[in-house]
Amino acid sequence: MHSPIPHVRRVVAEVVAELDGRVIEVAPAVASVPSHVWAIVEDVLAAELTVQEQEEVRVATPVGPDDLTGLITAVPLSVRLARQRHEHLRVLLDEQRFTTHYQMIVDARSNAIVGFEGLLRTVIDDVEVWPDEAFAMAAEAGWTDVLDRIGREKAIAGSAGWLGDRDLYINFMPTSIYRPEHCLRTTWAAAERYGVAPERIVFEVTEGTDASPEHLDHILRHYREEGCRIAVDDVGAGYGSLNRLARIQPDVAKIDKQLVQDASPVSDAVIGAVVGLCRDLGVVVLAEGVETKAQADRVVGLGVELLQGFWLGRPMPAELQPTPNILMA
Ligand code: G
Ligand code: MN
């Protein structure tokens, strides 16, 4: 066990002593704990340590007396505990038991459906789970990269056969793509297999990402080289929106639903500023979360071109999506 926090090592030593075992300090911050008591020690640590402290504990089973190498790659105790709590999610990830619902995106001027956003859905204990929840669990357990990858592939697979010449918007987390050349291989394979041209795909990066600008640029460059477009999601939800838009220069800016739904002079001014900047940069502006005709009229009056929200259509399974005109012709 490795922990740089003396208090944590003291707690472990006390628990082990109560169980008639002995902890041996084998290196600075590294203690050897008898393996047969570890399960009990872990239960105590789960209950007694702060989350911060749990993040600073790593556990490995050595293969020899001097073997400490496992500690280098071991996940923190906090992640081990989260994996136990979210065992049901692991099963879903293993079996890829997810589907995608699609929400239409409409051109305000022509009223044509020009695209769909893919939104991941799954069922845990007979309850439908939305992406926010699934991603929160996955983040605790260190599985966001798997969930993110499944999200991209399911969105593509589910759009086969009915998408036509309309766009497919797919959310992604930059921090879950370590190296686009490698991590996106299965995404491009899915696009090829299901006949979705990369030119139809718009990748949505959310405002609140904590990836470094350099890392994000690297991923976005890769997407563009493949022929995909980029959207910035939740524009206006945080600080620095305009700065970020100007830096990323996406193809589409998706205005956050709170701004769309809050009919106040302040949000009018913010939407107006986003529209003005996007006009200068050649970025298409989309309003998310449009729930009423009044909201649609307002944002269109402010210069928004594309609309998405419950008033136009809810996220729905692929089977319920309207067939494109070109297929009906
Ligand atoms: O962060 P992002 O924009 O990807 O989030 C999309 C989420 O917003 C989905 O969960 C979707 O179901 C939800 N959503 C889509 N349209 C509306 C709407 O009109 N109102 C509300 N409240 N939520 C919406
Ligand atoms: Mn989105």
C-alpha cells in the first residue's frame, strides 16, 4: 500500500493491529499489509477516510518480496471503491448495453430537419439512465473513456439507414481521448461500417471541459482532417464563452438552454453578442432547449439559425425518426 499521508498509514496500522496483524514499512510511504486482512482494512478506509485521503492511497499485490512496480499503475483507493459501488455500470459497459436517442435539429428559415443530436441512454434496475448520471458514475470509477467511446460508436451505428444527408451531432469529452490517432480508430471504423460519412458528423465539445487548449486543438485538428465539423456546446453557460468561440472557431455554436429559456434583457444581450461574433467568424448559431414557440420566435429574432428542443422534438429512439425526404422520393 502506498500513501504519502501519515494519518492514512497510521489508520491502516491501527486496524491491522486490531486484527492481530502487523504492518511493515518497506519504503518511504509504502507499507506492506498482510493480504488476508486487506478486505477488512479497505472497508474501514472506505468509511473513515476523506475522499481526498482515499485519492492518495494505492494498493497492489506484489509478485515478490521487493516488488513495488504494481503501485505505479494501481488506481487510487477512491477509484477502487467507486468501481465496487458501480459494478452494475461495469456490466453495462462490458456488454455495451446502451442505445442512442436522437433529437432533431431544425433550420428556422426552411423548417427542414437538418440534423440530429445523439444522446446516450441505458437502463439500470429497470430505470432509464441519462448520460449525465452515467458519466458521473463513470468518472468516479475511471471509465469515462470507455463510456465516451461507446457513446460515439452507438450514435453512429444507430443512425445507419435513416440519417440520409442530414447531420449527426455527437458529444465527446476531450479528456477521454488521450491520443486521437489511436482512440478514434474504432469511431472511424464504425462510420465506415455503418455508412455514415465523416462529413455528416459534427462533434460537440462542451464549454466546461478541463482539457488543456493544446490537447483540445490536437483532437479538433484530427476531426477536421477526417472531414468532420465541430460544435461548441452550452455556449454562454460559463465564463469566457466568447473567448473560447473565437479561439476554437467551430462550425456551429450551440447556445445553452438556460439563456434560451431566460427571456431577460441580459440574456438577450448575451445571445446578441454571440450571434454578432459568430456572424464575423462564419459560425452557424443554434439555440438549445427551445420548449415553446415564444422562445423560438425570440431567438430567431435575435439571429439564431438552427433550433433544437422539446418544442420541435424530444430525443427519441432511431425507430421513431422521420425518414429523410430524399429516401421517400
Ligand atoms: O449538454 P447537452 O446540450 O448535450 O445536453 C442535452 C440534454 O438536454 C439532453 O439530455 C436532452 O434530453 C436535454 N434537452 C434537449 N432539449 C431540451 C429542452 O427543450 N428542454 C430541456 N429542459 N432539456 C432538453
Ligand atoms: Mn450536446
